[in-house]
Amino acid sequence: MATIISHPAVPLAVGIALGRGVIPARLLEFGLLCSILPDLDVLAFKLGIPYEAMLGHRGFSLKTAVEG
């Protein structure tokens, strides 16, 4: 299961593998931030937003990408 801890592993591995000469630190930081953004949907549960709602689990980020 992917988590807020495992999602950043991909951009971090790419950044380490290619090095700072190819991937600037700011770009790596942006990639790490973007990789954890979908996990922030857990805040919706604390606000009482249902799982299947547009702002529920993966709602806004996934539904807008798929439904375009």
C-alpha cells in the first residue's frame, strides 16, 4: 500500500540516481511535494467529507484527471 512515506521514494530515487547536476534541488523538492499531495485527502475525512465525494479519497486529483 502506498503511503505518504513511500510515495516520495520515486522522485527521491530519481534525484539521487541522476544527481544534482541533472535534477536541481528545487525540482527534487517540488517532485517530493507533488508525490505526497494526493495523500492529503485524509484531511477530508477529518472534515466529514464522505469517501465517494468529489473531495473524498483521491476525489479531486483523480476524478479531474480521468474525467477531464
